[in-house]
Amino acid sequence: MDSTAPDTPRPLTGVRVLDVGNFLAGPYAAAMMGEFGAEVLKVEHPIGGDPMRRFGTPTNRPDATLKWLSESRNKKSVTIDLRQGEGVALFLRLVAKSDVLIENFRPGTMEEWGLTWEALSAANPRLVMLRVSGYGQTGPYRRRSGFAHIAQAFGGLNYLAGFPGETPVLPGTVPLGDYIASLYGAIGIMVALRHCDKTGRGQIIDVGIYEAIFRMMEEIASVYGVSGKIREREGSGSFVAAPHGHFRTRDDKWIAIACTTDKMFERLSIAMGQPQLSSSGLYGDQRTRLAARDTVNAIVIEWVGSMDRDEVLRLCLGEEVPVGKVNSIADIFEDEHFLARGNLAHIVDSELGDVVVPGVVPTLSATPGRITNLGPTLGNATDQVMRELLGLTAAELQRLRQQKII
């Protein structure tokens, strides 16, 4: 995947998105839309811009960390101070010429600036507005600060992460809630744009980060509602299958094995050279295996630990056992499948040279997405947007800059 690849038709070409949020929850949806052709105008404060510019691993660019370069790709930066009345007026003029607005401030903040839904929809009745916040726009907790870690805890995910009886951990130490909320937001935008095509009317999409997490929590709500049973931490295993977890190999690497059916366990027992394990008299039945989960896992631990990772993988894959490496990022950079699928995109930055970022997901056969640029420098498109979209003169731009409105 390469930013210099021939530009193929992209389905969101002609859609303009105003991204006025900070960090990741919501703005990530804008970046994805940009990959598929939308023009994304990242509206930032003239002084400092989005704090994510300084969050993560620094680069030689003072206004860009590697996180910013990756997650703010395919955007143009426009600086406007929304705390000033004239800045709000400029922004409303941009709203009138846009299709989508994305924001992730604490509920009520936009309204405090005079950017109520009434004002926004009056400027553009077709506007689709995505609002992402920790707890959503309604409810008793709506004004609380929201971050992915807090939302993941509140939504029930962190309670399940870790080993039995030990401190719940933060899954993967990445802001899953921000990414997942943005994905739901992107779905909402697509649905709302479709509705707008039919009716000519826009609408608000309201996503609480915690509820994006909760929606993906499998059957825990149904189980508790029926039986009152609380699912607890299971470590690297699973209460519904055995063996199902992570196992250390002789060369001190890790593999994941997931035997969720009797047939899968039969294949594993053959790969292990111990086909008797899957007999009806031992562990061939799922309920029997689960009852003897510690014993079954101990057998697999011993077998995996007697060989290097490549040999375990060869034997398991030879019998079509569900197995995979527990990859570090170094493993990923060397893996032939990641390379073949274009999951590592090499983008050339004029200042930093070659920068590797995750590739575009999903892959579309007829209208694939592409990465046109990494996270922009602060205000790199302010003059262009103000001149071409709003018709401002050079003198007006100079005055706005002197007053720090842009």
C-alpha cells in the first residue's frame, strides 16, 4: 500500500467532513472516511491545535508525534478559534458547505460556544453530526469526563481482563474504546447520509464510548439477566472451551490455540501424537474437557513446551488445528501474511522520510481506500479553505490572524 499508488475511484469523493474533535474517539471515524475519498477538514485551535499532536512518540516535527501522523492521516488542518464569536461565524459558514460534522467534546461544550444543533442545522439542514463522548449526550453521567480506559472499565470489559482473583488489567494498553466508538460512529454516519439522500434532512448520531464497549460484550448481559451469574476473569483461557489460550514454546515464544469444538480437539490430539485424548473415555466430549480443564491444559502446556514455536505450528497447521503466533510488533513486521495483505503501509513524509502505519481496512475490490497523506502540519490548509470555500481575501485573512481567530 503506497501513497503514490494510482488513484482509483473512491465512494466518498465529494463528501466533506468537518472534524472538530480532539484525540481519537470520533476523529478516527473521520480518518477512515478520508481513506475512502471524503475531504476531511481538521478544525483546530490556532495555538497548539489538537493535543494529540503532542501525545505519543515524538518525531523531528515539533507539531507531530507518530500517533498523530498515523491517526490523523488523510486530513487537512484548518485553524479557527471557536471560543470567539467571529470564529464561530466562520465555522458556521464551513458547516453550510459540508456534509458531516464530528465532535467529541464534553456534552454541552459546543452549545456553550453557540454551536447548538439548532444553529448548525439552520446553517445546513442536511448536516449529519456525530457526537462521541464518554457517557453519551443524555443520562445522569453525561457531563463526566470520558476516556477509553474509563469507558472500558465502566462498560464491563476491564473487569474480565486478567487472571482469576487478580487485579483487572487494561486490555492491550491501547484505547480500544476510542477506536470502537469511532467505528460505530462511522456506521452511523453512513446510515445517516443514506437517510439524508432520501429525505434531504440531517440528524445527530450520539455514541457513548462505554456503550460501544458494552455492545460487544457477548452474552454477559443475557446470562446475568437469566441466572444472575457474573462472568469473572479467566486469564488467557475461556470458560466455554478447552484448551483455549496461550501456551509457551521451548524457545520462549507463545502460540494461541483455540479448540472450541470436539472435532478441533480431535485434530489437536492427533497433532500431539496422542489421539486417545479425544476418545469418549477421556476428553472427547466438550463438557468432560471443561470439567477437567486444568488437566487438559496441563497436557497441552507440556507438549507445546517440549518444542520450538515453528515445530508446534507445523504440526498443528498440518492437522488444521486453529493456532497462531502471539505476535509482537517485531513478529508482525516480518510476517509474510501482513506483508502480502498490505497491512503495513509505507508512506513517505517530506520531512521524516519513510513512515510505517497500519494499512486501510476494510479492503474493497472495486473502490479501495488509500492513504494520501499523514497527519498534517497545523493550519496547512487554512488559507486554501478560507479563500476557496469562503471567498476571504488576503487582507481578511491577515486581520483574522492578527486577532488570533485563525
